[in-house]
Amino acid sequence: MAKLTKEFVENEIHLTTSGQRFYRDDDVPGFAIRVTRKCKSYILERRIAGASRRITIGKCSDISFDSAKKHACIMLGELAKGNDPRTGKRINTLRDITLREVLQKFLEIKPLRDETRRNYVYSINSHLSDWLDLPITAITKDMVEQRHQELTSRPNRLGTSGHGRANNALKKLGSLINFASDRFGNDDELLLKENPVSRLSRNRSWHRIHPRRGIIPDHKLRDWYLAVSSLPHEVSRDFLLFLLLTGLRCGEARRLKWTYVDFHNKLLTIPRSQTKSDREHQLPLTDFLIALLRKRYVYRNHSEWVFQSCRLRNKHLSPSHELLKRVTAKSSIHFTFHDLRRTFLTMAEKQDVPPYALKRLVNHSVSSDTTGHYLILDIERLRKHMVRITDAFIEQLGIIDTKTLSLPLAGEKPLTEVTQLLIPLGGLEIL
């Protein structure tokens, strides 16, 4: 760097034979001359909104040195005010970047699964919505600590504690602030000296979340099934029963499409893009489950979803907590969708299903188990375990005649004999 002068520009700076060369002024920061094979130009280099910008002032042949330097000073003044010197519009400096902008950039760049993206959007918009338009640098440790306490003390929609909600929202915020610091800051100009969420770690304020252990005990399964059978919508009834008998996660089951179901080989294949574990899940289906799915297929009404919405044909069933409340009101059994998955696992263990087979049936990871990587479990062997699990559930549910699954309720179109679960459907051609 050197102090540029008119004489130096005219007499000492020459066009390059290839590439480009820069001569930077030590008097006006960012003011420089860029030289190429064709011309010499006055430029201004500055870091704007976390990114390096190079603004051309004009060619040396078109503007005098003094005018270019004066124009560079004016542009620096505009930048200092937070305005774009070329358009005059307001630009974001490092300290202007809002939580909303960081969230948008985070979702745009990060390779996240759809469920994770929805979790970020829901957590921030639901619990930190009043901070969305605040500069990320304006969020303080005191604000973080207070919001964590508020979310903890406020009951959630199920009436339970907000410990998990408070942890989740503030951890998501911490991830966004770390992303912003790395994306928009640098060693010379730090966005934040410290992540304000770190106070919760130092003070050990994070809630210890114990794994839920809720299941439906064997002696209550009959009452649960009777309450499910009383639901007014048949899709909801079959959905809950399907969750119990397959151990699928609620989100995976709701988004099942008919293209995932192989009636001929009695196999359900969920692509990796739809599973939490990011692995394809192949589940052998018992005759009982195949019959249930065939019935749903007959009544699919041209929908691509196995469990279609109660109101919209082109949508899948929504995870309504009203559904749980209705069954609970009828049976006095409090449960969650995931309790049905735990109930499936518990029943499978009672049937002495081997641990590796059980992991495969529910698509659990064996990443930390070397032996598990070597095991290739045959689908038909897994099917035998599924049959034992299904039979055990049918006995506990009190389903003596499988026709009870298809009994129409008041105001509902009765099923034809072709769609009764007791009738073998192997030779039926589904149109």
C-alpha cells in the first residue's frame, strides 16, 4: 500500500499483460486502482453485510484522480450511514442483521430434512416471534434467560410442563446465532463476542428431559380399542390401529402413499426421505394388516394417501390432538401417538422377538453396534415375528371376529362383503 497521487497513477501504473493488479491507497481505506490489460479503474473495496464488495467508481480515463478520491470519501460516508452508495437504499450492516434474516438464510443454505426445517420454523415463530425483527446482536443473555423461564412455566397445549419446549426453542436460537456468527462475522469484525444462549449452559439451566415411558398396558388395550372403534371417521380408526400394530412413527404413517404398499409381496417400503433415521424402511405386513390396507384402498376415492384427510381428498390425515382427546374421553386412557410405538415394542419384547429383529422392525439405528452392520435379516423371518406380534395384539384387543373392524357406524356407508376383513382378497382385482 502507498499513498496514491495523480502523477503516480499517470506515470507509474501501466496496463498488465495478463490478469489484473491492484494499487491500494493508505490514505483513504478501501480506495484503490484496478489495472487490467485494457484499462485502469478507480474502485472502492469494503465489507458490507458480512460480504466483501468491490464498487467501481469509474475509469481513470473518464474521471480525474481528485474527483475519484472525493467520490470514494462520499461513498464511505454513505456506507457509514448504512446506505448503499450506488442505490441510496438502506443496507444491512453486521449489526442490522435480524433473526428473521438469519433464519431465512439458515434454511436456504443448510441441508436439513423437512421435519427439521418445520421444527425450526415452528419453534422460532411460535416462541420467539417478538424477536424476529430484532438485530441478532440485540438479543442479550438476560433476554435468553427470561424467555427460557417463561416458556418453562407456561403450560403447553397438552397441559404438561414446558421443559421440552423451552429447551428446544432456545437451542434452536443458539444454533442460529452460531450460524450467523460464522456466516456474517470474521476475525477482524466479530458479529458477537459470545453466544448469549451459552449462559443457560454455564448456569446449568437446561432442563433434564427424561425419556417418556408411556404405553397402553395389556389390561387396558380392550377398552382402548372399543373407544377407537367409536370414532366417527373410519380412517382415524384404522390409522390408530395401524400405528399400534406396526410401531410406525406418527409422521411416517400419516404420509404413507399407496406407491409404498406392495399387496402382492405383503410389504410396506417407506423411502429414506420419509423416515426419521434417513434409512429406507421395509416392513413385512401380516394378513390382518394387508386386509386393513385393502379396505382403505377400496375407499381411497382416488387419493394417493393411505390415510387421507377427513375433509380434503388430496391431503393426508393431520396429527390432531382432538383425536387423542376423543379416545381418552371414551376410555379414560391418556396416551400419545408415540405411546403406541412404545406399546408395539413392549409387546414385541414379550413375544421374545430378538433385539436385532426388533430394531429392524422399528427401523432403529445400529450405528454404534458393529455386529448389527453384519446382520442381514430376511424379510420372511421378520414376517414371522410380525405375525406373532399381531396375533398377540388381536387377543389383547378382544377381536374375536375380524369383521368387527369393518362394522359401519351410524350414517356411514356399509362395507360390501368384498371388503370385509374376514373375506380373503387374494383374487380380488383392485381398480
